[in-house]
Amino acid sequence: MRLLFDTNILIHVEDPKELTPDLQELMALIRSNGHQIFIHPASFSDINRDQNSERRGIVLSKLGGYPVLPVQPLTPEFKDVVGAAKNENDVADNALLFSLSKNNADFLVTEDQGIYRKAALLNLEDRTLSIRGALGFFKALHMRVKPQSDVLRNGPVSNLNINDKFFD
């Protein structure tokens, strides 16, 4: 699956601070199951506005390790639904949601309440996830269920008798 991370999530992941347990577990699930994390070019603009130059430099250097989604101009229909951008943050939020609406990513992971409100207007709320929501989704997706039966026994394959009628 292709996941688009909002700037606030990227900062949590790439900032030189400890990750929350939920974000640690989410990142492990994403990486161990072959999902891809993408960023949108609008995130570079967001991070370039960070007043903390040291953090800005660190995070920008780490963003180079992510694949970047293409920039697409917003359609008039999209703008009609979300409204005009009031500031630079709105411009970035709208760009991420438009990219999601064009299926450049399967999910958008964010903690931004404004993005959630706009996602609902666009009928994208089921594809816009918080860290905790994404963690729940990926846990359920990759949960391994061990079948329970009196007939089944756990053991090495070498214990099987290939001549057993079961294999006929």
C-alpha cells in the first residue's frame, strides 16, 4: 500500500526526538510488510517555514530518502468543495487531499483536524487516518490467526509421514 504522510507526521518521524509507542509500532508494521511511505512536495514548503533552522535542516535532509508524489493542479471542482486556501498551511493540506483524491496514495496519515474536516467533505474520511487509526488498520490487516483444532498439531514438517493417507 502507498501511504502519504502529512508534514506533522513526517516531523514526528524524522525529528531528533523519541517516537511515541504508537508511531514506533506503526512504522514497524509499515516497513515489515512492504508498504511504501510517500511525501508530497507541499511538505517541503511546510518544513521550509519552520522557524527552528536546526530542526528544519535535519528534517529536510531526511525527506530526501522518501519517494515524492507528483504535483497536480487542483481542479475547480475540488476547490469548490474545500473552499479557498486561507494560508500556506491550507495550500499544503489541499494539495495532500487532492493527491489522495486522485489515488496517488491509498491512505493519508495525519493528526491535523482541519484535514479531517476537509476529508469528510470529499468523502475521503475512510482513507484519512490518525496514527492510532492507521495502527489499528495495519494491525488488523496483518494479524495472524492460528487455527485452533484438536486435529491440528504444531511441529516440524519433518515429523510428517509422506505415506499417510491424508496426502493421497
